[in-house]
Amino acid sequence: MLRVGEETGRMEDLLSEVADIYDDEVKTAVKQMLALLEPLLILVMALAILVIIGSVLLPMINMADW
């Protein structure tokens, strides 16, 4: 592509086009990463909430058994 740009004298246009293509690829990769990260963060938050609830309720249950 660079060779064609040099031969035709349209190097700036071709480099701009290549930059746009890479820009689109980066945006797509970020969207995919966020799509995978969101459910993972929800699971982590759910586990954290369960740990907090368990740390509060287990001592209360143990005290009630006596």
C-alpha cells in the first residue's frame, strides 16, 4: 500500500486511510474487551456482597445456636 502511495503521489491519503482502518480495529477490540469485562465485574461484585453478608450473618447464627 505504501509503495502504491509513493508511485501515485497519494501517500498522505493512503496513510490517512490506513490510520482510519487501525482506528476502527482498536475501537472494535475495546468494545469486545468491555463486553467480556462487564459480566466478570458483575460476578466479582456478587462474590464480594456474598462475603460481606456471610461475615455478618454467620456470627449471628452461631450466637443463636447457644
